[in-house]
Amino acid sequence: MTFGEALLAAIDEVAEQDKRIVLFNPSFAGEAGHEKLAAFRKKYAARIKFPPIAEIGFCGIAIGAAMAGLRPVVDISTATFSYEAIPQIVNEAAIAYSNSGGQTNVPVVFYMKFGIRGGGGVQHSGSPQSWYWNTPGLQIVMPSTPADAKGLMRTVLTKSEDPTIFFGHDRLLDDLGEVPDGVYEVPLGKADIKRAGKDVTIIATSIQVPRALAAAETLAKDGIYAEVIDPRTLQPLDKPALLASVKKTGRVLITDESHDNCGVAAGLAAIIADEGFTSLRAPIKRVSIPPVPVPYAVPLEDYVTPMAQRIVEAARALCK
Amino acid sequence: MLPDISRDKQLAILRRMLMIRRAEEHCIRFNDEHTGLIRGHFHVYIGQEATGVSVCDWLNADDYVFTTHRNHGHVIAKGGDPKKVLAEIIGRATGYCQGRAGTFHVAAPEVGVIHTSAIVGGCLALAGGTAYAAQVKESKAITVVFFGDGAMEEGVFYEALNIAKLWQLPMIFWMENNYRRSGRGAGHAATELTNVPKALNVETTVIDGIDVGTVHKTAKDIVSRVRKGEGPLFVEARTHLWPGNAFNMPKLVGGVTDIAWAWDASKAPEKVRDWHKDHDPILNYLRELAGAGISRGELEKLDAEVSQETDAAARFALESPLPDAKAALNYAFAGKGI
């Protein structure tokens, strides 16, 4: 099952049981899943809206509907389109529960495709996970595999009462992966060790997980055994699991496809510096996007993308 | 004109309007008499009481009302408790939101005000959401979103209105034009603000927002039509900026309203005399009630009762404890993880 199909399957599973689930512009399935998407849209036609091109309008409507007891799932499509709705997502959805002293819940899901997709250029390659992570009140989910995507989406739809930003990397959507049979959940705030190792911890999010696993394979040939750990959700964050891995290896490299400055890697590095400093035998290393808008032409785009080779080089330097 | 309802109901409307006026006067006095009690600027609903109260008179407990930075009056109009409103305004643990919201964001979910945004236009789309939810749930609940003339300068107004019309949402866009924006200079290129909804085929009504009878009758018609599925509809209720509102921090420029001015406006201080004589919805309504045979003594007694109640509410707020400092970390998330 592809990543996109896994998302669709999770929503289908829950929506069948829960009539409060409504969908705006559902397009989750990626290229591979277009037939399944068509069937899904037919099955849930009565609960699906295709709003006009009006992000601040329809995101606000989804938020208001969540406050009134529905569980809307909004497919933003490209993550940068959500910038048009920032006033509603950041300044209404995220603060309502706190402002009301715990009286008004906002169980809305904003799904968005993020990251360097290949030719997206300066406006369709955005990675806003660190912006949203810097907004108290928003849950941040960013799985790396179809199995995690399905289990996390189910948990969000069945258990969460908070607004959630659900990130799927554009280049992961058509990735195939094993998905367990039957109904299962992946809890929020539980990291997953994707490959065990002893020499260096690589904390990787979303698309950086397959890149880190490829890097770990290369590093193993040099006798460097990297542990790849995927937080899977940034909010809530499984700090104990990350710190335990760093304690075991004494070295940490953090890789995420947002920008270096105040990015996800920077935020995780700060936590490790604060709470895991005595475990460290080397400085914390980040592999993310340099602080430039993502350019269009192939060599320019490749230069700023945090590919496996950059992870390999950084890990080697750490383990010298 | 007087609303076409029983005498008791007419007086109930007067009582709610006075409750808002007296509570807002306390709010201003909090700021004038106690430095730092209200932390920052604030806005009051004085002069617009006829609209909020008359509209909410036709709403049910499960109907939704959204408001603005000028929210105190709408919360009380929908049935909110002035004690909890005043306590929230000064950040007390007993306030509607336990002191987390303050004057700008008073939300009272128990009476249908589930969230309040102080961002101009912030609730327009959210109101579309509660209306959409009612449509999905096939409930009869409707949503009224109150906003000012300034909100029509925001892009979200256009998007929310457009979607509301396309989806035929059961909601009322109720604009209270207090000329706060247009009175200061051009904030909108439209000759008439109603031209904007008209361009999207949303039916509009323009009324005198200080006349209780007019607002009440219009609200009855608009609410019942929206409940029958004829929404969205748009109303512009025109009010007149209260002289004390001409500042970022409202001031009781003529002192608290003395209802005796209804019978003899010359007694009112000069700075506010014309406004109370011609534009004050409460004094206007009092004159009409008196004209219909309700004695001045009875009206004064009612005002005294309301004042006693709001005085007690102000004391309750002032005597209430501040929240415990550690409560700052509560309620970031409904779920457990931080």
C-alpha cells in the first residue's frame, strides 16, 4: 500500500463509523491511488465539500465546524497554500481551547503535502513544520512510512480533541510499504527506532527517515553503526526516547527538511543541549535546508536538499 | 417604535439593555479608578445595545453567536452572566474563561458564544463553520455573527460570505455600523457597504440600529427566514458612535447615564447631550415606553434593580481571586502530551 493509500484507508475506516467526519477537498491518495480516491469520493459524496479557492474562508469554516462538534479533515494540498489561512489556523484554532479555559475543543485535521518535491521552486517546496511546531495548541504529525501514516491518522481521527497539522512529504506519497492487516493505532508522542545502532543517533523526520536509513547503510560499510530514530510526531514529542538514544550513542545528528534557522532540527538540538548535554561526546549536528528559498533548476535544488550523502558526510565527521 | 410584544417582554428587553450599559460603565470605571486592572486597551458596546439584545431575543440556547473585540454586550445579550463577564475582563479565576481571555476574548460556551476573536473579521469564517455543522447535523440551530463596518475591509469577509452563499449556510451576517471606521475617513471603496454582499447575491437589509422596535421586527423576520433555510442573509444596523468611544480607551465623558435625561436631555452634560438626546438607544426606548403609559417610577425602579445587580457583579469581580500562576500552563492541549 502506498503512503497516500494508507491515509485514505485510515480515513475510510474511521469515517464509516463516525458520521462527524467531514472532508474538504480530499485528494490524499497520490498518483498511484487515483482510482481508490475516486471510489472514496463517491462513497462519501454527502460528506465531502470542494470549496472555492479561499483558504482563509474554508479553513476557518472547518475550524468553526470542529468547535461545533464535527471532525473535519481538510486537505490543504501543497503546504504553502496554508499560509493563506495562517490567521485562522494559528490565531483561532490553536488558541481556542486555551482561551476558553478548556471549554472549546477544535478537533480539526489539516493535511498538507510539504517539502522539496522536484521543481516546486520557491513557492511549492515549503516546509512549514517548524512554524506550526512553534505554535502552542497545534499537534504536529509527520510520519515517514505508510504503516505509521495509517496508524497515526487513525489515532488523530479517533482519539484527538486538538487541532492537528498532518504532514505528508510530497515525495513519499507514492512510496510503497508494508501495512499491518486490520485495525491498529500508532500512538501520538511515541518515537520509533527505525534502525538500531551504537555509534551515532540520527533523528530523522518524514522523508529524512528513508534518507537516513540509506545513509546508515553506507556508514555501516565504514564500520559506523548509526541508530535511526523517527519521532513521528513533534507535538507531542517523545523526549525520553530521543534522549535515551543519545545517551546510548553519545553523538547526535538531526535531519529534517525545514530550514536550518529555527527549524525542526534546531528545536530538537536545543532540547538535547538542555536535557542531554552530559551524554554528548561531540557537538550536535544538523542536516537540513540552508536559509535560502528553494530554487528551481536541478543543480540548484539538489544543492540545498538534505540528501543521504550529506547525512553520511556529517555523520562521518561526528564519528572521527 | 415599540416592539410588538407583551409589556413584560418589552421590559425584559429594557432590562437586558440596561444591564449591558451598567456593566460597561463598570468596565470603564475599573479602568479609570484602578490602575492596571484592565491590562491594555478595551472596547465597550455602549450605544449598540438595541441590536444585540433585540437579535438575541429571537435566538435559542443552542444557536451560536459570534462577536468581536467589542464582545461584552453580545455575551450578556445572549444570556451571559455579568458577574462572569466583569470578572473575565479583569482576569479573575471566576471569569468565563478563568482569566485566560480578558476583555478582548470573552467566550461563554454555556450560552452559545463558543469562541471570541479580537482580530477584526476573525470570527466571520468560524461562524460559517458552526452554520455548516448545523447543516450537516440537520439541526435547526442558526448562527449570528456580529461584526463592525471595519471587518468588511478584511479579505476573510469576502471569502466567508462567498462560501456561505454557495453552500446556503444558515447564518446571519449582522453588521453593526457604528461609523468607527468610516467616520474616521474612507476605509472602504464601496459607496454603500451593502453593495458588497449584493454583488454575491446575498440579500441585504439596512435598518436604524438604535430603534428597538425596528431591530426587533427585522430580527424576527431574518431569524425565521434563516431557520427555514433562506440563509445567508445580511443586515446593516446603523448606530451612532457614543462620544466616549472616540478613544482607544473608552471614557465616561459625561459620567454614567442618568435615565432622567430621557425626560429632560438638557440635564445631560454638554459633551454627550446631543448623543443622548438623539442617538442613545436606551433613552430613546425609555421615552417610547413612557409614551405607551409605563410610569416613570416603574422605569426608574427597574433601572435601580439592574444597577444593584451590576454593582454586585462588579464587587464580585473585584473580590474574586486572580488565577493561580501555575494555571498558565493549563489547557494548551486537550490531549495530555506537551
